[in-house]
Amino acid sequence: MNRLCLILPAILSLSACSPSTGETPSENQSSSRASQLSRSDKQKIGQKIWLNESGGKVSGLTAWNQGEEFPSLGIGHFIWYPVNYNGPYTESFPQFLNYAHRAGRKDIPSWLKSTPKCPWPNRTAFQADINGQRLSELRKFLANSVELQTDFIIHRSEQSLGKMMNAAPASQRARIQANYRKLATTSNGTYALIDYPNFKGDGTNPNERYKGEGWGLMQVLLEMRDVPSGQAAANEFAAAAKRRLDLRIKNSDPARGENRWRAGWHNRCDTYARPL
């Protein structure tokens, strides 16, 4: 069995029993259970996520998608809100910066230290500055910190089971945990558990809902039909994720035009059913 599959069930049991502390690593200690994955495992996962988000291109590390109110940065397209904008989604780029500071990174661009909010007010301003000093420095830092970003994504995924157990009604917890563990028996299922919370959240943020319906990891695990563990679970997770994302599109404000993202979202979900 793939080493990746052996590690995650053990760390999941710790996540389920322990409250989430939100701690980030110091320079001289391994406070993230992500360190239990081999460097090769993490490289595979990081490259897969980068390919999913922006085709593995350095230029894609600083992006502001048409129709969105914020830029998406790094291999995981971490969200960063401009000043005076408070959106419904979890803002993850400041969390990553804090993680990088706590990890002792010395190559963080100096301008970021005094810029808690995204300095570009809109996509037009961002695109006009795409080759400017700030975004060029940011792309260089992000291109040189792929492994750290992968650690951050895995660290967040490790916290998701405990968060879901706390957020879900008691009647749903056993199903969530059972399907989580079914997925953890294959390498691609393990990758799905790491990638999907970064892609669409863990489902515990009550603001991440359209018409009361969420699309995060928790909702996908509950959406899964009853199948055996292993590859069947990975296949069903991919299908369930597409169903929840289709429901999101159906419930979304038509002005957002979310249907244009359906094909790309489905393609990403399909990767969960394929070998890592």
C-alpha cells in the first residue's frame, strides 16, 4: 500500500480527537503533522494542486480571475481580499503569510510585512501592475516556496475533520468520519482529502452557502452514496463533489456567471478518481 495511505488514517485519528489549535510551525520544530509525509509525497501533491489551479505556470501564481472580487495567489490560489471588501469565502492568503513567517522564511517580500490587505482595489489595477515590482517579487517568493505552500495546504486539511465533527449535527458525524476514512485507503483518495478543502473549503463556514446549501468537504462527504472503501470511495467522492458543485451553480446569483466554471471544476473533481 502507498505510504501516503498509511500515514493519513493515523493523523486523522489525532485530528478527530484533538481540538484545532490553528498553530503554525516555528523554525526549529515540526508542529504540523504534514511533516510525517515524505518529501516525495508532498512534491507530488503540491505539483498536482499547482497544475489544477494554474497549469503549473509561474505566471498563474498571481491571478485575478474575471468576475471575482479578489486575487488568487500561490499554488493553492489563496484568496486575498482588498481593503473595504469582506466576502463570504475564507481568506487564506493572510493565513499562509502567517504560516511562512512562523516557519522562519526570510525571502518574504518586504512590502508584504506592512500590507495586511490586498493593495489592488480591483482586477483592472491588479492587471495593470502584473509586471510591476510588487507582483514580480511575490511570484518569485511563491515559486520558491512550493513545498511550504504544500505543507500549509496539508496542515489545513488535517484540521478539517475535527472542524467538521464540531460543526455537524451529531446524527451526521459517523457518516462524515466513515466516508473520510474510506477515502484515506487510496493515494488518490488521500489527495482528494488534501486538495478539496483547499479548492472549495471544508464546508464549516456558514457564510459559504447559496440558498442554505454548501459545497465544501463536509457536504461532499455527506453527499456520497454508500460504497466500499478504496477506489470505489474515490470514484464516488469525485461524483459527489460534482453534484454539490452543480447545485452551487444552480443556486448562485446568475450575475456571477458561475456556469462558466463548471467544466473546469468537473475536470478537477475527475482527478480524485484517478491514480495520483
